[in-house]
Amino acid sequence: MIGILDVFLPIISCVLFSLLTIPIVKATHKIKSKRNAVILIWFLMVFITVAITVANLAIKYYEQPPPQPFLSITLAAEQFAIFSSVFMIDAISIYMAIIFTFISAIVFLYSIFYLDPDKRLSERYYSIMLIIIGCIIGAAFSGDLLTLFIFWEASAAGSSFLMLHQKKPESMHATLKYLVMIIIASAFIVYGLSIVYGITGTLNFWAVKQALIALADKHLLIIAFVFIAAGYAIEAAVVPFHMWLPDAYTPAPASSAAFLSALIDQGSYYILLRVLIYILTPPTILDWTLMLAVLSALTMVVGNLLALTEKNVKRLIANICIADVGYNLIAITSVTPLGIMGNLYFFLIGGLTTALSFMAVGILNRKGFETLDDFSGIGRKMPFTSLALLFGAFSFAGIPPLAGFIAKYLVFTSAIEGNLSWLAVIGVLTSIIQAAYLLRLINYMFGKAPKEETKIREPKKLLIPIFIFVTAIIVLGIYPTIILNLIEPVIQQFPFVP
Amino acid sequence: MQNTLLLTLLLPTLTVPFVYLTGKKSAKAAAVLVALIAVADIALLSTTVPAILDGTAEHRYVESYYWIPVLHSSFTLFVDGISLSMAIITLILILTAALFSINYMQGRKGLAEYYALLTLLSIGLVGVFITSNLMIFYFCWELMLVPTYFIIGGWGYKEPYRAAFKFFIFTHAGAVFVLLGIGAIFMITGDLDIFQAQAALMTARPDLVKWILLSLTAGFAVKMAIVPVHMWLPDAHSEAPAPMSALLSGVIISAGAYAILRVSLGTVFPAVMSTDFGSQFLHGLAVFGILSAFFGSFIALVENDIKRIIAYSSIAHMGYVLFGLSLFPHQEAMTGTVLHLVNHAASKGLFFLSAGAIMKQLEIRDIREMGGLAGQMPITATASTTAALSIAGIPPFACFISEFLIFVGAFQAISNDNFYLLPTALMLIATVLSLAYALRYVSHVFLGSAKLEKAKEAPSSMKSAMALLTALVILLGVWPTFFIQLINTVHFV
């Protein structure tokens, strides 16, 4: 049986290690040689511990699947239950915890080599990253709207520190913009949640859902829905609330951009999925599908058009993140088991691909290559880095046998199943635009002659985490069963949506 | 053997790194390795011939492996008469392309990558023909795209990446519509196997099936370069290096035709066959076929660039093929159409290789500057003339037989459906046009007085590749029995 401790362990271990990280990394400043090795061993230990705690939870869950669709665990006893947090464990949250742990470990490996280790602030950076990982796993396990809100806002706000790590003036600016957006979003969400609490008298997912099904007058609920959906849409960068994303990601260090796109972005889609489908289930509670479908179409079109006109490669990839929101929304709007499977697969693949692209672009930015023009002939100068970026681009474009294809296939098919064929057609058309600008990037990298023919030494240590991701997208593209079998139980849990 | 087809795909997949490493040492050895892989694949595939000819009632050889159970997909590979014929001719072309490349690509940079990409391409090309699972089909369909893109871009002429980009975007745009169709088939039938899906689609809503059919066919037609979605073809075919042009024209566009036959017509079409829409659809195919045949022939007649003439002739021939497909399900017509794909692949491959030999030796592309090359380059001239006459449909060369069979099918169709009277007549006129441009090509390039002093015969590897295909074109013309027997085992509906 899963106890409250099992759920808490991953979260607590992240937070605890984060606190320990500061003195330990500080202590390494005194070591002259093999400093990186010490830091590496420390974080290896951290992630092995986190992985063990997550694995412990997963094993316990799958050993004895609970009779209910999800298992809810309350922190305090009977009469205080109302003040305490509820945690909810189901196949989705376990899956999310696993992919968060995996991706963050690899991105961490990259950050260790990417950030100049002599810089004073690096221990703070690592410790904030660890706290965010803890919070985001906490958000995945949340069972009531307030717990979800607290964990999620903690990780979203915390990520602003990662953005301004290098203290560039433009990143200060962007972070301010991001923080303002987050604050507006959380105000919206709090307002919406207070209405929900007023209507139902509870914030527990399951209880809210039951209360809302019985609700006769839905006027107030619509207002609450608008605020909650708008709040989470701002955080997920759904068009028309997308402007902060490219601004925030472009000046941030590549390791932060990779971390944010792979964890915070995917986490925000996860929350959209959770709140929209599992709590405000259409059509039993509210029929929001058409509205979301329109937003999804807009997001895909705008995101891809922005990327099409973009000259700065890092910004281009940030714009692809916006387009990816659109593709994720297709699956959410379809409200089908296949759509949720597509979503979950997309979370992983989108995270891997954006992280890998940001990481590869980070190496190139270090060497002074920023725009498409600078990228001319990079393929000959830095073959491995550009090969990685090539795989990222083809995976984004949905070219098999890379994993991006399976993700897109699931998403488009779910739209057809959900009677939203027009959305699938728009998705397909925008993915042609996507192929076009990614191919233009490849054209620049491999087709154009470089300005100068010198070979540039590639940082091998940074390429290791990148190629772990490349291997992952190839393997998951050819044999997606590894992941699909893991998320298949979701389909069995879907029936609790009547 | 039990895993013949899996081995056929695994062999090139696993040897890609070896080809690359060999290529780093010696390009020639890499080319020989690619050729050997193709020969080994042909040998593997030919072991399935008895199973097809005297096997079960369905004349199919099937292998199935565990793959993605969640999506009801198993890794199913199969061959029947049609797919085996297509796979064999594909491998023969890859073999000759690799041989031809030894001298043709001599002195170019990055040949290790070139041969590795060629091997990678062969996986996609063969895979498309030997799978019955739509997901693997789509995998291979797109796997044709990426290596081709890099081969055209990396070793092409003029502005190669521009042509490659156009090729990629056009065919990828087509492919995503195919993907939509595949997704819809999966949604309706819950199955991705073309034979299972066919039965399941029979009970589906006809209006839905209609859209699936249109979406799939439109997607395949882009690859097939049917007018008006042919725009990528002339650039891609003429800017690509000659061995790639041979593969593009011989196999890649044929894959589009094969896919229309196998997926659009074989799987989806039976569900709407008896409706009005069914006959309208077939008539539409015939109309677009005629359009392509005339458009391609006319432009080939006035074009002066040596490779563009052949490229436009490919559009024309895909027109004939589409016309042949519109006669579905007449047995003679279907046999003729598939046989035409095989014959056209051999003839067009030969045509492009010989044009490449001329371009390589003379370094000019305008046929008006050429003349009298027959004396200076006798073997290339023989090869080119054989190819041109076959393309024109002159007996005893290959394409004559298959065009003849298509027309036999057409005359049978006329007796059922008056509509085909006019298209058949127009198609007969189009074959005359093809004779015209073929003769114009031959007379401009090879006949008349010698204009170029320095012209020399092509080096040995190019000569042997051309000789091989010339022999094949003549053999297919005088003894088509083997392929006809194979193809005739497949019955639609």
C-alpha cells in the first residue's frame, strides 16, 4: 500500500538535496583539480536517490493497482482533512514523475559542463533547479487544486531565477515580463479557484468533479472556468498569451532554456490536461472543446508563422515551443483516451526534442553563432553538434523514424477520433510550414558554404547529454512500445469520464 | 528461411556504418559493398518466389513481428507478385546506380556519406514495397525522403539545395495528407494492416471513406508527380547526380503509383467501388493521367536540357500509369500497369544513366550543342537509343509490352464504360508524342555530324552499369514472362 511517505519522498529528497547542494558546491571551490568530478558524483548520488524514490512509488503502484481510478492520500486526519493537502497517484502522475526525473537528470549533466564552474552563483543555480524538480514532481502528484496551485506556482516562479542567471540586461527585462505574466496568471487562477470552492465547498479533484456534475446552474462555473483556463493558458503560452515565452527563453543560458522547455513547459501542459479533462470534463460538466480547439488552431498557426519569420535560431526554437503547445492542445481538446496517450507521449518527446535543440544551439551560441546566416556551413565545421540539431529538427518536423512522428501521429489521429478533423487538417498544414522552416535551417547548416573554412573543436562533454537525447528520440521513434506500454493503463482509467 | 524479409531490411540497416567506414578508406570499395548488399537482398527476396507462385490461394508470403500492440500494429512484412517485382527492380537499380557511381562520382567530396546515404535510401525504397502495415509503410515512405534530400543537395548541380528543398517540401506535404488518411483508417477500422483494413472499411460510412480516398490519393499523386503537383520533379531530377536521377525517376515516383494501387485502390477503394463516386474517382484518375501524359510529352518535345527532357518524359509516363490505374480492377490493365512500372524503371534508369555519362564526359547539358556522338561514344549511344526506343514504346524493347497490355485493358473497359473511349484514343496519341521526343533526343545527341572533338567513351564502371540495364531492357522486352507470371498472381477484388 502506498503511504503518504512514499509520495513525499521524491519531493522531500529534492528539496533536502537542494539545501545541501549550496554548502557542498561551495566547498568544492577550494578544490583545485577534479572539481567537476566531485560535483558530478554529488549530483549523480542526488539523482539516483530521486530515481529510487520515484521507482519505489511506481513499483508499489503497479504491484497493487488501486481499485479506484486514482489513489488519493490525505495528509491529516478526519476533522482537519479540509485544511490538508490531498495527493493523487495514478498512471499519469507516475509517468510524469518518471519523465521529469529522467529529463532533468540529463539536463543537469549538461548544466554542470555548460555553466562556467568558477562562477560564484553556480551553487545557487543548481539548488534552485533541484527545488523546481521537487515542486514539479509535487505538482504531478497533487490531488487538490490548492496543492497543485502552490507547487506549480513555486516551480513557475522559481524558474525566473534560472532565466536571469547570466544577469544580461535583456534577460532582466524578459524575466520581469515573465514574472508579471505569472503573477497575473496566478491571480486569475486564485480567483477562479475561490469561485470553485464557493460552488462546491471543496478543492479535492474527485470531490469537485462529483459536485460539479450535480451542479444545476452553471453560470458561475463558466466564470470560474474562464479565469482558471486563462491563468493556466498564460503559463502554458497559449496564443494570445504567448509573447513572454520567446523573450524569456532567448537571453536565458542554454541550460536554463533546455530545462524550462523540457520541464516547466511540459508541466504546464500536464496541468492543462489534468484540470481540463479530469476535473472540468466535457461535456458532462462544461463543453469547452470548441473554444480550446480554436485556441489550439491559433497557437499552431501563430507559433509556426513566428518561427517561419525568425532569424535568430534560439528564438526560432522558442517559437517551436509555442507551436508545440498547439499540438498538445489538439490532443487535449479531442478528449479521447488516444488523445491523452498522445499528450503524454508528446510531453516526453517534446521535452526531449526542445531540450536537445536548445542544448545544441547553446554550444553554437558559445562559439558566436546566433542567426541563420551565422549557421551557414556549420555542418562542416562542427559536424556532431549540427548532426544533433539535425535530428532535433527532423523530430520536430515529424519525420519518421524519429519519435516526433509517433507523437504527431497520435495527436492527429486523436483529433480525427474526437470528431475534430478540421483541427487535424490545420495541424497537418502547419506541420508542413514547420518542415519548411526547419529544412531551411538544415539548408543553412549543410547546404551553404561557411564563411571561413576552419574546423572548430567541439566540447565533447557537452555532446554526451545531447546524444543521450538523440539516442532516445531514435529508439522511441522506432520502438515506441517502451513508453506506450507504460502509459497504456491510462486508457483503462479513462472510463471514469462518463 | 523464416526471417527472409526481416533480413532483407536488416541487412542494409546494419551495414550502413560499415559502408560509411569503408567509404572513408576507399570510395570504390564502398560502392562495391552497396552493390553486394543489393545482390544479397535480391537473392534473399528471390527465395520467396516459389511461395508466391505455388503457395496459398492468396499467393502471399507474410512475416509478422511484435511491434506496437497499443496501436494494433505488428511489424508485418509481406511480398506478393506486385511487391516482389517492384522490390527486385528497385534493388537492380540500386545495384547499377552504385556501379555507375564508381566512375561518375570519382573526385567528388564526401563519398563515404554518399554511399551510406544510398544504403539508407535502399531501406526505405525496399521497405515501402514489402510491408503491409501502414505505419511501417509511412516510415519507409519518409525514409525515402531524407537520404534523397541530402544526396541531391550534397552532390547535385546548379543550386542543388534549392531543388532538394523543393523536392522535400512538396513530397512531405503530400506525405502528411497520406498520414491523415492513415490516421483516419486507423480510427475507423482500428487496424493498420492494409488487408485487414480493407474488409473493415467495407462497413464504414461511405462519405468518410470518400475523404480518406481523396486525401491518400492526393498525397500519393505528389510523389508520383502528376500534373498539377509535378513542379518538384523537373528540378529534382535534373539537378540530382545521374545515379540519383535514375533512382528518383525509376523507383521513387513509381512508389507513388504503387501506393495508389495498393493503398488507395486496393484497400480503400473497394468500399466505394459500387457507388457513383467510385466511377467518378476512376474517371478523375484517367483525366489527370491524360493531362500528365500530354503535358509531359509536349514539354519534353521542346525542352533542350538533356536531363529535363527525360524528367518531363517521366511525368508523361506516370500519366500512362495513372491512366492504367484508372482501369481498376481489370486484370490485364493492372498487370500491364505494374509491368509498366517495372519496365519504365529499367528504361528510365538506363536513360538517366546514359544522359549522366554524356554530361560527365562533355560537361554540357544543352542537346543543341551536341551531335554525332554515336561514333565517339558507341556504348553510351546504344544504351541511350535502347532506352529512348523503349520509352517510345517500340518493340522489342521493354515498355512496348506493358503499354500494349494497358491498352488491351482499356479496350476491355470501353465495353463496360463508354467514358473510356475518348481517353483511350487520347492515350494512343500521347504514345506517338513520346516517340517524337525520343527520336528528337536521339537525333540531336547521337546523329548528324560530330560537333565535339574531345568526346570520349565513358569509363568502365559506367559502361558496365549501362550494359547491364540495356541487357535488362531488351530481356524484359523479349521475355516478359517472369514478371507477368509474378504480377498475374495478384487479383484485386
